[in-house]
Amino acid sequence: MANVAVIGAQWGDEGKGKIVDWLCARADVVVRFQGGHNAGHTLVIDGVTYKLSLLPSGVVRPGKLAIIGNGVVVDPWAFISEVEKIRAQGVSVTPESLLVAENAVLILPLHRELDENRENSNSVQKLGTTKRGIGPAYEDKVGRRALRVIDLKDFNTLPMKIERLLAHHNTLRRGANLEEIDANALLESLKEIAPKILPFAGCAWRKLDDARREGKRILFEGAQAVLLDIDHGTYPYVTSSNTVAGQAAAGSGISPRDIGYVLGIVKAYTTRVGEGPFPTEQQNEIGEKLGTRGAEFGTVTGRKRRCGWFDAVLVKQTVVTGGVDGIVLTKLDILDAFETINVCVGYELDGATLDYLPADATEQARCKPIYEEMEGWNCSTRGARSWADLPAQAVKYVRRVEELIGAPVALLSTSPEREDTIMVRDPFVDR
């Protein structure tokens, strides 16, 4: 039996939350390994909707251990707020069911302010960030000046660490005409939040190693998606962390050999939130129809998502760079009302035909999609739970997607409900 890593294989919003929750029935431990509360996962369980940003999706299921790994940047105030929110929905969240890696980096108010200032400034390129401080926190992490969860345990050494951090940030703030951060005020706010988050803090890598040795099944939950990866995405319109499957090991403290099966989540069409190139975007009635039928608004920001046809070129590329073994195809039912459906099978760039997305952002913006037209099925697939429930043209569409991207469909999702899922192979068992 294999542990499973779940990653987005487009620009995010592919439906990872539902799939992770569905797989939780077969897992013992669920781990978030990168990103922060800029991610958004919506779960619909027995008619109740849960909207998660920072917490692993497994936290809403009884009997599962949820872990926020060291690769995640943690806003302690957002963390406590989200815990309290789902407790109010009747979910039990305790230090026995939720663990935060003690070596995870903290997002502070100064990170949020810097992020917002940069994104709102007319002097810099807008990247479409969520303004939640994710990028600046990662900058401090690699700059070796960040505060970590474990630092909240020792208020004797914390002032020195704050001073080191503010030596950098107050210099930036002076240059941006922002008021400097008062070290004592920051210290007091951290003293106030520390007792609320520290009960959840612990040695995540040890807990995961124990689970591995006991033969427990571990599910690694990614945030965002491969096309937003800091290295392999549409740079600079990306997130500030690695979103590929390899980060599941580094971001949780487990061996890459123990990851096992990598499941890429792929929407049956394509969406994107924020700025950046989008070759198959439909700024027309088709895009509006996809957005309306798919309820395409961001879980975290509420921003309207840009919509377009399925891009097999991009997904074939993310299958390779993301390390994907099999995919989950979601939201097939959104295509039910289309007479014809286009699939991008290549790009035209300056007279040349490409079968990949170039790395340069200006070239990405000039790529023109080459479409293959397929007949739609014009009937409902919503709620289908077996191949026999699908019309022939829908099955043909799924098989063509498999062929074009070079990866098999392991699961097929036909509605937001957990059980409306067709399992072709069990990622924990079938290799």
C-alpha cells in the first residue's frame, strides 16, 4: 500500500478539497506541506459546506490526524480564527487531532502589510497575490531571519530574534514610506497569541515517521497547483513555494521514497485567478457560461475566476514536472450543456507550432491555442457514480484527455458531493 500526495495540476481551484476529503476515508494522517492561508479548499459533507484555508482537509473527519508541515507558512491569528470557525460548525479540533510543525515559519502582520503595499503600488508589476503575507514570509525564511512557531516558546530569546527581523523590515518600510514596526508592540502581540497556538505545536517529522513505521496511510495535501510553482509555474505570476509533489517530502520531513502515488487534480476545463498568461481563456459567452455553471469564485478571496477550454498541453507538462502518476478529473458535469467542446492540443507562436509552454512570460502571453473540436453530450452527468452512468461522448472525452496528457484517470468527480466520484483505481492500493 502506498502513501498518496495530492497536487493541483493546473492553476489551482481544481477541487482538491473534495478529493482529499474523499481519500481521507482511506487514510490515517493528512498533511499540508506548503503554502499558507492563501489556499482555499471547499468541502461539502452531508449538505454542510466547510471552507478551509490553512487547515488540512482531514481535520473535518473524526479519527484522522491532521498535520500542518514545516513547508507551510502559518499566520497564527488566521490559524486560531479558522479553528474557532469550524468548531462553531460542530467539528472537534484538539491538539490530539491537529499538529502544527514547530519548525514552520510564522506570518506576521508586517508581512501582510508589505504584501498589500507591494501589490497596490503602481511602481511594481501586479502579480495577483492574495495580500496575505505569504511571499514576504517565505522571503524571510530563505533570508534566515524568520520567526518560527517554536520561537514562541522562549520569550527570553524572542526579542533578539524580533530585532534581527525588524532590522530588515524597518529598512524596507522606510523606503516605502510606511511607519516602522515597534518591537515591543510586536512582542506583546506574540505573547498574546502564543498560548493559543503552542498547544498544537510539535515535532511533525517524528509523528510522521512513527505513523510510517506503524504502517499507517499518509495523505499529503498540496495547495495551489503546479502552474503556480515558484520554479515550474508561469513565473512571475506564481505563488512563493514549490507546489510539485517533491515538496511533499521537504515540506513535511519524510523521505521521498515514502510518498508513493502522486495524484494530480485536473478540472475538465481550465480556470485561473489573478494575473498571468492563459492561452485558452474565453473572454466571451463561453467563458461566462463555464464560470456561471461552475460557480467559479475564489474560496479565499471571492475573486471571479477566468475560464477557458481544457489545455492538454499544459497538463501534459505538469504531469511531468509535478511527478503525477494518475489524475482526478473534476467538474465534468459543467460541460454537460455544450454542443461542442474544444481541447487545446498545441500552440502557435511566431509561426512555429509548440507542444509545451515556453518559460518566458512574454512568449507565454503570445501563445495561440490550437484546438481539437469534440462533440458534446448535451445531457447530465452530474452525480454519476459509475462509467455506466456516463453518456458515450463523455467517456470519449475522458479517454481523449488521458491520451493527450499521458496519464490515466484514477478518479472522476461529477459533483461537489463526496460520494459522486467514480473510482477507476484506488491510489492507496493500485500502482
